[in-house]
Amino acid sequence: MGACRTFPIPLSYFSTTIGLFALGLSWRYGAAAGLMPAWPGEGLLAAAFAVWLVLVAAYVCKILAYRDEFLSDLTDLVQCCFLSAIPITTILAGIAGLPYAAGAARVLVYAGIAGQLAFAMYRAAGLWRGLHNLAATTPVIYLPTVATNFVSATVLGVLGLYDYAVLFFGAGLMSWFSLEAAILGRLRTEAAIAPQVRGIVGIQLAPAFVGCGAYFVVNGGAIDLFALALMGYGCLQFLLLLRLLGWFAEGGFSMSWWGFSFGLAAMCGCGLHLLAAGKMIWLGTALALSGSAGVALLLAGTLYLVWQGRFLVR
């Protein structure tokens, strides 16, 4: 089957659930802080969980029936990084489910953490043998060691395992610092990324805001010097990406635009933290509204692709 047809759901589609879970969790925090009702966040988390189940089932089918494409995912320098989205979303699903089924949620959390570490050993360490190239050095390489560890830190902090949370936060932070210069150097000096997949550059928004969200969990939610520094760098990335919207749009809207979603959702969460603390109200409002609106626009664009029959790969 895999030899004559392309599997219609690319691995990168897991980015949709990352964004939906992350925004739902940001809204859950907003509800806990008394800034908004609980039902929008819980409803979005339920929808994200349903989409996640569908994508997991679809990828299992890909492994079984489209084995050649699955093996291609493992060896492709770009697509391989998106495999990290599976443990990331597994952890996020666990966080979402903690208030409802704590035992099952913990199973998802620990399975996701173990999975992301195993994949990092395969992917990140494997590339230390000189197997990577500059063209593939795009923001997607943040996923295996930066996003995964920040998300792991977040959930461990939620579970009260603060010392372990700090370990993972440090792993994510140092991985981010070590990759940033290489990624930005490639974006500045090498050939432009193809129009149809330029949305992956939107991942550049995520490390600062996602890292700040993880930091809030390990520091008790204090708006301190380091938190503001992370938000400041995140705001700079947001402005730079806004400047490039016309460049992103040259290929029209595609599912690659969901690369923005994790950063947008985490940006919303950082804004809600500012509002809850009563600090920099104007900035908190701007971050919360911009992040939420950005994910809403991505969802609207996706529904438009579905309506046009362009959602599935043919």
C-alpha cells in the first residue's frame, strides 16, 4: 500500500495538537487565576485530546501499513525531528488529564518523558557523528532537546517534583542556547526555506515563551528578572516574525504555519501570568490576546483547508 500511495497525514500535523493543548493549558491557568471562566480551557483541552487520539491512531496505521514512509521519517533530517511531537503531545495530554484521571495521566506523562529521552538519544546524539547538514538546521531541530525538556520540566513541576523539574529545565535551556546561533546563522546566510514549508520558521517564537512557562512552574510563578528577560526575548522574536508575514504568505497558508502555535500559546500563558500578578497590564493583555488570536487564526485557516479539500496530502 505504501508503495503506491502517500500517507495522507504527515507527521508534522502533530503540531496542531501541541498548539491546542498549550493554549488550553494557558487558559486553564487563566481560569485558576480568576481571569476567565474554566469552560473555554477545558473544552479546548478536550478537543485537543480527541485530535491527538486520531493522530496517534493514524500514525500507528502508518507504521503498520506504510512502513517505508515511516522508515523515511526516521532518516529524514527534518521530518525526523517531528517525531518528538509524539512524546511532547503525550506529556501535554497527561497534563490535561491530571484533574480527571490522575493515574492514567501519570502513565502518559512518564511514558512521554521516557519516550522523549529515548528519541533524543537516537536523534540528537546520533547526529554528533557528522550526519547533519546546514540546510536542515532550521528551528525544527529545537523539538528533540529544547521543547521536549521544557515540557517535561513543566509537568514535573505540576506534579510537585521540583528538583527533577529543574534538571529538565536546565537541559532544555542549555540545549536552546547551544542551537540558537547555528539556526539563526543558517536562516541568515543559506538559501531561503521553500515557501510551502516556511511556517516551520515560526517555531523560533517558542523557546523563549515555552521556557518562561516552564520557569514559572519551577520558581513558583514569580515575575522575576529572568522571567522578564525570557519574555523580552520572546517579544523580540514575535516582532521579527511579524515583519516576515508577507514572506511567509508567499506560499499561501499551509499546515506548516502551525509551527507558530506552540510559541503563540505559550505567549498567551506568559501574558496571563503578568495579568495575574498585576504587572505590566498592557503587555500582559497584548500577549494573552495576540497569542489566543494567533492560534484561532491557525485553526480558521485549517478549517478552510478542510473545506477546500486540501487538508490531507494526496
